[in-house]
Amino acid sequence: MTVDAPSLAPGAARRRRARSSGGTSLTRSSGLGLGVALTWFSLLVLIPLSLVVIQSIDGGWETFRQTLTNPQTAAALRLTVTQALIVTAINVVMGTLIAWVLVRDDFPGKRVLEVVIDIPFALPTIVAGLVLLSLYGPDSPLGVNVANTERSVFLALLFVTLPFVVRTVQPVLMELDRDVEEAAASLGAGRFTTLRRIILPSLAPAITAGAALSFARGISEYGSLVLLSGNLPLKTEVASVRILTYIENGNDAAAASVATILLLVALAAIVLLQVISSWVARRG
């Protein structure tokens, strides 16, 4: 006498039917872990961000409009976003090249370079600003003085955002199978074709992730540039300094309005980078 499999394992049969119907099920431990993760994420991110947005419209849309049309605020936002975009574009190219050299080449001083790249991560931002001021300020031993100019903002952002692309691309590049590149070469593909069709599509998610981190850090940076830039209104004042000025003057709604704009810009940049990453992967 034989007994069919479903009668022996009804749980397995139900799981098989769930998989075939496209449904998903969470175990008790998975559901608990998901609940804890969502609660923690909400406490740290979603609720504070929501409160900032609510506070930005607390004074009415007229306050929001007046804040964003203020010449000093508009100039600070324009300078911040423009410099962050330029720095991010440079980091995408140079960070990927540095990661490639660190993974694919061996040379004297490689370990030292690995440590130096992480210095912007380790330094407190105000210390980074002091270092930049001593190197590129009025008493620069290099003879380069960019203090109180837009170049000071660019230099400070470039310094603090360098490691992001390098450290996101490097582990992916280490795991990239070089046999695929060799196979492409054996089939007659040139280096540019291999780079365009094999390497870049594989690195695209890591590059875009590093670019998003770099841009987000750039538009929110404060400590590393306040000493070097001088915070001159309509010239070198960035959005983070403008927010602090509003808070010190007791205008919390205006500060929240500027913060909301930076949040929207960051979200738009992340979405755009994800679209670019998907497009590159499809082209590859």
C-alpha cells in the first residue's frame, strides 16, 4: 500500500502551492526581525524626516516660498548643489580609477595608499577643515591660497567625498571574474569593448551607490569647509551654514524649508543614479 506525498507532508505541499502561486510567507522569526528593522528605521529616519517636512510647511506655503526665493538662500542652495554635482562627477571617474589600480596592480606604497584613502573617514570634519586651511589658506606652504573663494568649497567637498566611490567599487572589482574578460579577449573583443560590455555593467551598481553617497555627503557638508570658505553670503555660503543661520535667528520653519529642499534634491539624485545604473546594466 502506498501513500501519496501530500498526505505525508501537508506542510511541504502548502509551501509548494504557495511558491507556485507566487505568494510569499514569513516565518515567525522573520516577521519579528522585519518588524524590529522597520521600527528602528522609522525611529531613526522616517519619523525625523517627516517632522522636518511638516515643520517646513508649519508657517504656511508663503513662508516656504519666501525662504526659497531669498537671494542669499537661493545662492547657497545653488552653490551647494552645483559643487556637489561637480565633485561627484570627478569622484566617479577618479574613484573608479583608484579602485582599479588598488585591485589590479601591485606597486610600492600600496598599503600606505590604502590607509591614506580612509583618512577623510577617520578625521573629524572640523579637523579636516583645519588641515585644508593650513594647506590652502593664507599661510599655505604650497603657495596656494583659495580661502574665501568658491574653489575652497570645491576642494573641501572633494577631500571629504573621495573614499566613497573607491570603497564601494573596490570590493565589487575584487570579486569580478577575470576569466570572463579573458574569454571576451579570446573571442576578439578589444579592451574598450570588454570595458563597455562586461566591466562597466558589473561595476555600475557600485559606482552609482558610491556616487549617491558622495553627492549626499557633499550637499550636507559643514565642518570641513567653514574655516576655509569663510561663509561669505552670496559667495561661499553653503546650504548647511544657511540652515544654521536660520536656527540661530529662531526661524526654524525657514531652516526646515532649506533642509526639505536638500532632502528632495538628494532623493532625486538617488533615483536618477538608479535609473542610470539600470540603463548601463541593460546596455551591457
